[in-house]
Amino acid sequence: MSGLSNLASRRLAAGLAAALLTATPAAFAHGFRIGDLEIDHPYAVPSIAGAPNGAAYLRGIRNAGDRPDRLLGAATTVATRVELHRMVLDGDVMRMRAVDAVPLPPRAMTSLRHGGEYHLMLIDLKQPLKDGDRFDLTLRFERAGERAVKVWVQTPRDATTHRH
């Protein structure tokens, strides 16, 4: 950069910094697509020591199409089975219930986040889930078919309030 003036060097550095800042979120996000469905950021939280089960989540599934679809199930090698669960209020108590499907209305985003209505329960973990781990999860949809996604194990930002 010896041929650039001090002002030009600062402008170049500022432009590069701005480019890096706008590129950073994309570097940490990961998404997948199958048909009209866009699957955003599959993740799991580290499992509690000695706990036989864990949970996986999706920031969301956007159905960009004009017809509804449904998430019917999932499978992974890190657990014996995966169940779709929904949190429901039973009187004054929040309870977890297995469901047959998660509805994916047309032109809508459905969230499967920790602390939210739906999540994927990983039953009988084969080993604990540790922060930084990655594993494959195959999602099965009624209309779109099957799609393997990569799940990142990470501690949620609001880990102090997360209790599963």
C-alpha cells in the first residue's frame, strides 16, 4: 500500500472492515433447502451430564410455496430415535407432548427454537452432546420428502434461562 495516500489507505481499510462485518453473519448461519422449504440453522444444545435425552432445534422452516406441508419426523445416528414435541399449557403447568407432525403453512415461517412451541427430542443419546459438536439429522416432510441437515451443538445465548 506504499503507493496509496494515508486517506486512501484509511478508506480502503474502512471498506474492507465494512465488507467483513456484513459477511460475518453469513459465515455463522447455515441453511438448507428442499422444494419450497427453507430450513434455517439446525442446532442442538449441549446435553446435561448423565441425561439420556437431548433436544435439537431449527431457527425456522420457511414454506415459500403456496401449499401447506408438514414435518413428519426425523432421524439421526446420535440417538435411538427422534420425536416431534410440542409445549402445551395444561392448566398452570407447561407440559411437553409428542405430536405426529408440525404444520408448515404456506408463505409462513415456523420456528422450532428452544423455549418455543415445537422442538425435536433426541431419545436415548448414544453419547453426550458437547458444545462445538456437529451431527447429521434427516428431516422427513409430507410433501417435500427427506433432507439431511447438519446440526451444530451450541450453548444458547440465553443459557441461564434455558431448562429442558
